[in-house]
Amino acid sequence: MAKTGDDLQDVRVIDEGLTFRRHFSTEGTHPFDEIEWETRDAVIPNFKEGGNAFEQRNVEFPVTWSQNATNIVAQKYFRGPLDTPQRESSVRQLVSRVVDTIRGWGERNGYFATPRDACMYLRGHIEGVGSLRVAQKMAEMPWARGRKTAQN
């Protein structure tokens, strides 16, 4: 079914670039401040040989994220050599890095109507970190990891 103009109110394309409106955050409050965070350890045991296949202590994640999501994100998506100051240790750093990169591309290529729209784009994606619970749960499903289930 084709989307109508009413369905596309959140993002409009105008001659000067994209415009965005605030939806889930509060003016004057950083979206990260609206999420409850905790520090935990990311540990993936090596059941075959013993010990740990991966370990990163004191990583910061939203409290709503599972331990499995913590382990996967810390191992696969945090940048920098382990046990160095350059290593990312928080989902805040990861999300900021990714969103800042995409925002920079958009600004350089004139995708945003104004600097405020670029900021709203940035905030909208940071707000999404709280909503990543859905994506996290999907990633934890056996069929998403290539395992056979009764459903597939």
C-alpha cells in the first residue's frame, strides 16, 4: 500500500533537504539521560577449551538489555584494542560514533535542511537506543542465529 502524505509527516523532503521533528525526547535533555544505565561485565565462556573466549569488564549498557546482548555488542561492535583506553566501553560511545558518522555524511552531502534538522536526526537515532530492545530480542532468536527451530 502506498504511503500518503499523512503517513510521512515525521520526515519531509523539501528543496533544501530533510526536516525532522522531535518525538520521544524532551527539549533540553540529552536522550541518553532518559535511559537507565548500568555497568556490567561482558564475558563469553569457551566451553570447549575452558576459560573465556571474550572478556571485557565494566561495560555500560541500558539496564533493559540482556546479558547476551551485552556480550555480543561488546565483542563485535565496540571499537579499539581490548584493555586499552582507546577501547569503547559503553553503548553511548558506540551509538554516538555511528550516528555522528551518518550525520556527518548527511551534512557534507546537503541532506538536512538546517543544522537543527541534523541535530534532530542525531537525537532521533540516539533516542532509538532505548528501543533497540526489539532488535536485541530479534538477534537472540534461534532462527536469527541460523539454528533450526520448530518454526523454520
